[in-house]
Amino acid sequence: MLGYIGRRVLATIPVMAVVGLFVFSLLYLSPGDPAAIIAGDQATPEDIERIRASLGLDRPFLVRFGEWAWRILHGDLGISIFTNLPVSTLIGQRVEPTVSLMLVTLVFAIVVAVPLGVLAAWKAGSLIDRLVMGLAVTGFSVPVFVVGYILAYVFALQLGWLPVQGYTPIAQGLWPWLANLILPSVTLGLVYIALIARVTRATMLDVLNQDYVRTARAKGLAQRHVLFVHALKNAAVPIVTVIGIGIALLIGGAVVTETVFAIPGLGRLTVDAILRRDYPVIQGVVLLFSFTYVAVNLAIDLLYTVLDPRIRY
Amino acid sequence: MDRRTFLKTTAALGAAGVASPRLAAPALAQGAKVLRFVPQANLANFDPIWGTQYVVRNAGALVWDMLYGVDSTLTPQRQMVESEEVTDNGLTWTFRLRDGLRFHDGEPVRAADVVPSLTRWMARDPIGGMIKAIQDELTAVDDRTFRWRLKKPFPKLLYALGKTNAPVAFIMPERIAKTDPFTQISEYVGSGPMRFRRDEWVPGARAAFETFKDYKPREEPSSWLAGGKRMLVDRVEWVIMPDTATASAALQNGEVDWWENPIADLVPLLRKNPNVVVDIADPLGNIGSFRMNHLYPPFDNPKIRQAVLVGMNQEDYMRALVGDDDSLWKPLPGFFTPGTALYSEAGGAMIGKGDIKTAQRLLKEAGYKGEKVVCIVAQDQPITKAEGDITADLLKQIGFEVDFVATDWGTTGTRRASKAPPSQGGWNMFHTWHTGADCINPAGYPAVRANGDKAWFGWPNLPAVEAGIAEWFDAADPAAEKAAIDKTNAAACEGAVYAPTGFFLGYQAWRKNVKGIVKGPLNFTWGVSKA
């Protein structure tokens, strides 16, 4: 097991290197120039050129890439072109809201989606099944920002139960923290719930037709016990896989959700950086997201051995 | 992972959250008044000389003070300066600073701080560059006195020092002001009415300012950038909200107090809320525009540029921008801000009336050869997107071949600086807008200049326009200034320096418990109180 973990961690290095090269090249080739944005409307072409030179953007690709890669290897993500602050500082400011949003969304989605999927499989073909699957399709189909606006309108503006926007650090209390996260998490969680519920249903349908389930029922076990202890544990591997894959969905959805609810997270940092062509920030955030995704998938792979003792690495 | 490991990990994550002070709201004194403000854009940097975006200027006006400041009649008034003397020949100016001015770090403001501050400003400001070109010497005489010797008189000197358009001549401590004008400062110490809380700055999310207790406001009542800048709140928090619907909801819900620029679509909704006031933001408004590249066909031909000006219908543009509210826009047969002293319609009778038939005739007479017009339209800016859609239709109606390039503002900013042929990454046309405050005269208005290679993007080369502008700079009285601007406007219309798509106003909105908000080209926070 330890050998496997070591190999997987080592395999992360070339993956990150490819991501780094890809991101750097993409930004180099994409149109747009931070110097022109910094210089503003009053600037002359000479001003823009001077700013470009002062930022080192006039140097050849390989020189810039080499310097950047060398800094990354030393743990230095660079300095934001616009804010003049270290990228690590900017990321550090934004990690808590995004991690909070993702964790609450994840918990909410799993708590809702897994029982719904189990219920739909148990009552396959019934009205309940159709209702659950209808909700899942709706969750997939309605854009995140539409859901966000509707929830904010109803629960913040009309009922006044929750704030419209913003983020309160957990250090200032559990309820203020949660109050700011409920609407964004429900918004972001709907797609995730749809995905997990559908996969849970399909996997459970397969498991519920297995002989050991029939045996368990024949032994007189309670339905709840059969569903959640015997069947769900054996259906868990595909469900956990989808939860892992869905992290990418969460990262993408966080960009929109953080914008709609004005949460100062990594998603908004990314969008702002892209619009301004703040290359060091874009590179830093994309590397972080890529690393997170790789790490989550590694964790999921390791979790397989816990869920299914037959799996050995 | 077993249960204990899981609990340990969760606890560690919680601790990480607790250890993140930047997002935490600061401990405020009981009863402290906090004004929460939604600015027009993100405060992504905070050097008002290095980055000339309006949002930086607006924040800068809280933190840095100015030698002079224009009032609501656009007249420069003394601000940090106590008195000034000018020799009869207009070549030597001697300024004396007010007593007791201090920077936020407690150090006194000295003439030695003013000199490098003005030097840095002149390197980046168009009118500052003109002063630098005729400057003989700028020196500190003593701690409170500095002298400016010029090679020729510059009647607009005080206006230049007090103007609203960026970059503004803010005064910084000497050690900061000596930073290269093309390198960003990293210390934000001013002598203005508020201190910048750098430790609370989360670019893209929040910026905070605290009242500077040692600030010495002038005795006169405040008027725009002039007079006593008295802060009536303890703290101002800028809350960055890129989404207009969210900002609207936050204002209605009382989560923010003042929103700088609500879009016209949301104004009817805001007006229905009894706790929200909506009014015009800036009476000087904005001038919509698209620029044609004078270097390449077809717009190197003045008759073809004329065809565009004659064919465009400003009403179409304005309705696309502000909807059906006729009080929000005016036709603009010229280039200077309506309602100001120098506004001129000279030579503009044919502009913007939507005379397609005449435009088609002019195009034919000009010998248009069917060159594709590369029309750049930034889709992420509501103003340029609306303008671009109208322009594409206009060009087709007149008979142009159009290559519509839908892109973002960042790309537009880069591509418009390219002098390459349109087929090789250059352009024929791009859309933008100018704030009316910038267009009241030629001093801070590079878009109206027509000095060829040195001109703004599009590089018009129209000597008659430049002659009119030079006449304005030398004008000694209002009548002479007006005559010069009439000449400039007529020449700019004839040569089509750019295409003005009309004059339009924008809104601002605030909660009813906020008082003292004035209309102007920036959000003047002094004099604003919150019940």
C-alpha cells in the first residue's frame, strides 16, 4: 500500500509538470496584454511598451518559462502583476471561503443524494422513482446562476432568512459562517446531487438484483438494513468514484457560485485574473486546482480498499 | 481513514479557517459608523499613477490629497496649497503649503515630498507631459515652499493640478514618490482624509479605509475635490461585486449602503424599494464612441469616415445603452461634454442623424473598394457590446464588408495598440466610451487629439484639430477658449477624429439612511453620513 501511495505521489510530478507547461503556453499564446490594461485609456503605445518591459513580458518564451518553473520548484508562485502581492498571499486569502463552500456543498449533496438514489432504486418504476429522477434531470438542466438568483430572491429578499452575499469566516461563529454558505451550497449542490443520485440509483439497481440481497431478505432482515448496510456498501465504489470526479464539477461551479453570491474565493480570483491577464495568479490557481484534483482522486483510489476489501494495490 | 483520523483532520481544517485573519471583520469600536460601498470595479491595484483606472483614482482620492482640486464648476481651488504667486511673465510659480499637513505615518508633508510626486505624475499624465516639456526647474525652496519655473507660460497649470481625470496629481511621501512611474508602489501612505487598511485588502473582494484623525480639512464647504473634506463616518468598506443582480439585492437587503453604478435595467426594481434612493451619478455623464483606424483603408479616406458619421444614428446607440428613458441621453453633434462651458456643436450638423442614403452616396463617391472592416467589439463590457451590435448593422446598411471580431476588453486593450495592418492582427474599428469629465476640454482628453503617431489609438493626423487645441492651451480668457474649442470641434467633425455615438448618463443608488451624496465624476465620500 505504501509503495502504491509513493508511486502515485511520484506520478503526480509529471502530471503537474505537464499542467504547468500547458497553462504557461496557453497564456503565452492567448491574446491580451496586462500592460495595456494597467496603462489604461490615457496611455500611449510607448507607455504600454515601457510597462511591458518593466514586467518582463517582452522577454522570450523560454526565458520566462524557465524562470517561472525554477521559482515554482522553490515553492514561489510569483507576484501578482496587478496587486503587487505574492500569489501565495492572494491564494491564502481565498482558500477558506472556497474550501468551506466545497465542504458544505459536498456534505449537503451526499446527505441528500445518496438516500434519494437508494430510495429511487428501491422504488424503481414507481412515482417516487420518477420524481427523484425528474429532480435529477432538473438539477442538471437549470444553470447554476438561475438557481442562485431564485434562492437569493426567495430566502434573502422576500423571507429575509439569509444574507444575499458575502462570506463570514468560521472564526466569527458557526452560524454566521453557515448562514452565508447555505444558499451558495444549495445552488452549487443541485448539479452534484443530480449526478450522485443518478449513479446511486443505477448502481443500487444492479446490486439489489444480486443473490446475496435476496438471501438477506429471505433471512428476514429489515428493509433499511438490507438497503443501507448490505446493498449500499457494495454499491459504494462507483458512487465514491463519481463523488471524486464531481470535484471538478464543484471547482467549475464554484466560479459561478462565488460570483453570484459575492464570495471572495478562489473561483472569483481566477475569473478576475483571467479578465486582467494576471498571468502569475492564473498559473498559481490552475496549478492549485490541478493538484487538488489529483490529490482527491488519489484519496478516492485509496478509499476503495476500505470500501471493498477485495481491492489490493 | 478511521474515525479518529477523520476527526483530527477535520479539527485541523477548522483551525486553518480560524487562522485566516484577512477575511475576518475587524473589531470596531462600539457605535462606529461604517459605510459599505459597492464600487464600479475591482480595486486590483492601488497606485493611482501606475494604474490609471478610475476605480484606483476614486480610492486614491480618499487616501492622497492634492495641491488643488476642482469644484463643481470645474474651477481649481486651493487644497493643500495655502497660497501661490506667479510672476508677471507667467514663467515662475511659487507655492506655499498649508501648515500642519501630515501623512498617515505621522510625518509632516514637505515641499520635498511634492517635487517627486509631481515629477512622477508628469511622466504619466498627458497634460503633465506638456508641462514637463516646458519645465525649466521644479525645486523645493524650504519645507513648505516649492517653485516651478517654466520656459513658456502655461495658463492651465492650476487646472492640471486639480483636475479629476486620471492620473490625478496626488501627493505622496518622497520615499514613495521616487518610485519609477512605470513600477507599482508598495506602500500606501497619503495625507488624505482616510487611511488605507492594507492589512484588510482582499483584491477582488474588499478594501477598507479608516478616517485619519490628524487630517486638517479646509474651512470652506466641500465641493467635489475642493473645500473641506470632512469624514462623517469612521470607516468606509468597499465591497466588490462583479454581479449587478447581487449588488442590487444586497442594496435592497441593507447589506450595503451605496452602489456606484447600477445598470439601467435594474433601476425600476430599485425604485420600487422604499428604502432605496436612485439618482443620476454624474451630471457630466459619458460620451460613447467608436474609433476608426486612420492608418489603413478604408478609413484612411476622410470621405469614408464622413460617410460613417453621417450614416450613424445616435438615437439607436443611446437606446441600446440606456433603454427608453429619454432623460438619460442626448444627441451629441460634437466632441465636448454637453452642459459645460466649452460645449460646441460647430461643424456637427450632419453627425449622428442616421442619413443612410447620404452615407451610401459618400461611400460610393469615395471609391470604396470593398475592403473588410475589422470591427473589434468587447463583449464583456455592456456599453461596448451594445455599441458594437449597432455599428455592425450600420456598416452593413451603408455598404461595408464587415469582419465582426467579438472579444473581451483585455484583448481589445492589446489589439487597439497595434499599428499592424488589419489583416495582420491590426484593426479598423473598436468601441469604447469616455467619461464626460474627461471631455470638458482638451487637457485630459487624449481621444480628441489628432497629432498622428502621438495621437490616441487610430492615430488621426489632422493639423486643424491640433491648431485649435494649441489655441485653447494658450487662451487667456473664456471667450478665447470658447473660440478655440469651436475651431477644434469643427475640424474634428470634418476629419472624423472619432465617431461620437451620443451623450448618456448613469445612475447611482443608496439606502435612505445615507445622506450627503453628491453627483459628480467620482464618489465623493467626504460629507456623506449614515444614520
